[in-house]
Amino acid sequence: MNVYKSLIALLFISLLFPVSSRGASLFVEAESFHVKGGWVLDQQFMDLMGSPYLLAHGMGEPVADARTEVEFPKKGTYYVYVRTYNWTSPWKDGEGPGKFRLSVGGHDLPVVLGSEGSSWMWQAAGKVQVSDRKAVLRLHDLTGFDGRCDAIYFTTEKGDVPPSGKAELTALRRKALRLPDVAPSAGRYDFVVVGGGIAGMSAAVSAARLGCKVALIQDRPVIGGNNSSEVRVHLGGRIEEGIYKELGGLQKEFGPTKVGNAQPAENYEDQKKLDWISKEKNVTLFLNYRAFRVDTLGGKIQSVTAKHTESGKELRFEAPVFADCTGDGNIGYLAGADYRMGREGRDEFGESIAPEKPDKMTMGASVQWYSVDVGQPASFPEFSYGVEFNETNCEKVEMGEWTWETGMNYDQIRDAERIRDYGVLVVYSNWSFLKNHLRGNEAYTNRKLGWVAYVAGKRESRRLMGDYILRESDLTNNVIYEDASFAATWSIDLHQPDPANSAHFPDNEFKAVTEHVLIYPYAVPYRCLYSRNIGNLFMAGRDISVTHVALGTVRVMRTTGMMGEVVGMAASLCTRYATSPRGVYQSHLEELKALMKEGVNKKGLPNNQHYNEGGTLKHIDPD
């Protein structure tokens, strides 16, 4: 945590650079604002647009101003441009709800921002006369409906609009930040884990307790991934199952004891997880760092470069072995690892549950939410931006959890922002109808939105291919391989669009259904946990080497945590013997088995992690 605090101390307020000998300019990244107020930092789409941004996520109530102090290069008249996005434009033409204003030195610029256009754009905000070079900037939210600000550009030259193309804008940002071509080293590690969800946490601590010096890189201010207070999904699956019953034991140390989705933030015990990691002397946690670059040589990763999501500071991480625990397989993708997305056809692996022909459909992402009774009438603004609700199609509910799932027919990487935005759009739209138009809506009179996620809970995107690809027959036939490792206990649980929802919202579903195919607790081959073509890359989480069908059972978080433990153990053997993940399978499998049998967890702790969904577990009769 000391590393994180020292990095925050480097947070830049503003950055100056000349654009010509005649003019002057000031470029301010919104995420660098010293005081965020009620605005939140959203880094989920950095890979698409090159930067995080600030989001006014007030659930219909304007949030407190974000503010920062800047220093202009000289006095004079500046033209002002703000990079923003009218986020409801995919569904409704015209003015959108994400409205805000910019204030400079106490002077409100006249233009309402964030409600026009149909893509991320530099919106002209007017001009300002600067008589005092130091000034306070404020972002003033007008609606609480997810206005967003990426950056602000001041220029003394009329018509000097910054570029919108990703490459050109990235170059401008790097120039403004004065970033070196090669990022400074974060130090040399035995093992670098990217992604701080349950899988990444477990991989880092498992390796650390076996003597490795580990860097854990996480792009949010909390760890736990979908089990954090930002997404609020409970831990699914069981530990203490299968061949190696100590696997998953780490979860007895940090796992929340309460169950349930879309519950109050404290149920997910973010601080407990952070405290747990901070006590591991061999783990260095890099919070708020997003890995965006991978350098390879000869089919192996040489380094991973990550950017701080507030300050823009970059660090380069080097190690003999790496683990991709990002969920989206980002590190593998950047390294050139073989991967798949979508559903395999039935014939490729002989999977009866698979569709007849391959397609691009994936399980979707959930934007969960709940309302609260405030004991007195509570209003909600009219909200109607392209998705119309009525007495027939509205959802008469007070909360929405995993079934509120979007994006199954879209690309979970390329269309990620649209998918999240649609999830938010339907929550607001449905709630507005319930509050303002539903007949006999007395049950909603005293209720207001208590929480709506803005970090989407993903289930599926890239799957990185390993030396073995887990498939349906392995699970249903209970095939046991020599490299059997962690146990999958969840049913084969594959989400599909809810037909009833599809009937009302064709091709724009926001609800999902599932059917559970029961399995025996099944030990998954270790060969599913490393890349088949990137020689020093492990993976743990929903991006391991499985078919779409098999993903339906391994994707839940107690199971991914056990994957992480196995990966950490294998990484320690890579360090001890200067070998590769494949080399562990080929030459050190018995030692890996011994580690899996012993476990790395503290002994004697009670198992308070009993909760399991996905159907009733079946056990093999020992006779």
C-alpha cells in the first residue's frame, strides 16, 4: 500500500505544452482532477479510447463538482474544447441526458456539454478570458445521468481542435504527459500477475508463500473483481472438493462470509481483501494500474507496461513468467496468444449442448442494481432515451441482479462501453416508468435507486488456448487426466437471452435465462492454465483454455480462485527450476501434485465458504 500512496503523491494537476510559436495551450486529463467530488473514474474502456474518464454516476441526482487547479502558460483569450460523449445516442437521436458544464476560475462557460453528437468528440465549450494564470476548473453535473468527461483543451488559436483518432490522440496525450518512449522499471520480479480479481489475488499469494517475489497489477482502487463492492457478485462454487481438497483454502482467509448478489457494499468486504494482500511480504500491489503494452521476444513475454489511471505514470514490469488474470485475456491478446471468442459448433468437440454451427454469441455482462425504501415519497426524473417501457413490458421489480444481462449479441471487447451503457439505460428507463407512469405504483412511492453498478460484471470474452482445451465430454464423462488439478463444482451454466424479454425487445434483450447441466466435481487438467504458444504465460480466471460450453462450469469465482492457487504453485516451480509452464507439466508434475495436496493456506481455519448454486452436486459412489 505504501507504493500506491507514493504514486498518488505524484498525481499531476495539469500539463502544459506549446502547439506553435504563436499560440499557447493547456491540456488537462479529467482523471487527474485533484478532487473528484461525486464523479467516479472509469477505466474500463481504456483499450478502446486510450484513456480513463470521469463519470457523473448519480442515478438521476446531480453529483458534487469535480475540481482541480491549473496554471495557464500565459494570460489571454483561450478557446475551450471538452472531450465528451452523448452516451444514449446509439438508441435515440438528439439531446442526451449526460449534461454538465465547465467552470474556469469561477466563470461558468455557457455551453451545456455531453448531450450532443453520436460518438466521443471534442465539443466546443466556448472561450474564456484568462487574467490570472492560476485558476480552478470545475465539472458541474446537471443531471446525475452519467455525463462523462475525458479531457479539456485550452488554446489561444481559434480552430485548433485536438485530433479524435486514437493514434493521434494517444500521441498528443503522451506529449502532454512527457512520457518517455520506454517506461521506467518497476523492478525485477519472479512472477507478474495482471488482474486483481479472486484468481489474480490467489495466484499472487500462492506464489509468494512459496518464495516468489510477486507484482500484482490491478486497474481499480479495490481488489476482488466481480466480488468487489463495485460489481457485487457473490462467490460461487465450492472449495474442499475433488482430488486436492486444500485448493481454495486461501478463500477461508479473505472470502466474505455473506452471500447474495447486488447487496450493500459492506457485504463484499473490500478492505478485508486489501488488508489480506498487504500482509504478504512477497507481494507488491500496484492499484490503479492498467496494463496496456506487452513486449515479446521469441514467443515469450519480456515485459508488461502499465499506466496509472489517474496520474498517467507508466511502469515496466519484467519477470521470467506472467499470469493473465484480466478476465478478458488482455495480456495474452497483446502478446499474440492463440484465443477464441464465441461458441464452437457442435461437431468440433462433439458437444451436445453447443449450437449446430459456430457463432459469435457470448454470455453477457450484468449491470446490477437495487432500490431502497426511504420512508417518504421520492421522485425520479423522466428518463426516456430510445427504449420505451409500458404496462406490458416493464419489469415490476425493486432490484435486478444477474438476470439483468446485456451484450450477448455484441462483442464483449470492442462493444464493451455500449454494452455497459445499455445495461444502465434500461435500469433508468424501467425505473422511470415504474415511478412516473405505472398504474397502481404505490409500492414504489417511497423507493429510490440505492445502487446501480457502473462497472459491468462480465462473464465471457476471450479464452486463451492452452495445451489442452476443456470440453463437454470431460465434464459429463468425468474423464481423469494425469495432470488433474482444481475441481469444477458448478453445473454447466450457459446464459442465453430470455425469450420473454426478447419478445418485447428483439435484438436488444437485457434479461437472461439459463439451464443447469449437472456435473460431478471434476478435476480440470493443469494444461488448461498456460498458453500453448506464448512460452511463459499462465492464465487463471474465465480466460483459461476451455470451450464455450466448458466455460459454463469453470467461470465462477471460488473455482477461479483455485485456478489461481495452482498457477501460483506452478510459477514457483518455474522459478525454482528456471523452466516454463509447459516444462512444469513435462518434468515437474509430481512436485506440483505435492504442492496441490499440501496447499498454501493457513491450516485449521473453518470453511465458511459453503455456498453453491448451479444445481445439486452429485458425488461419485466409491464402489
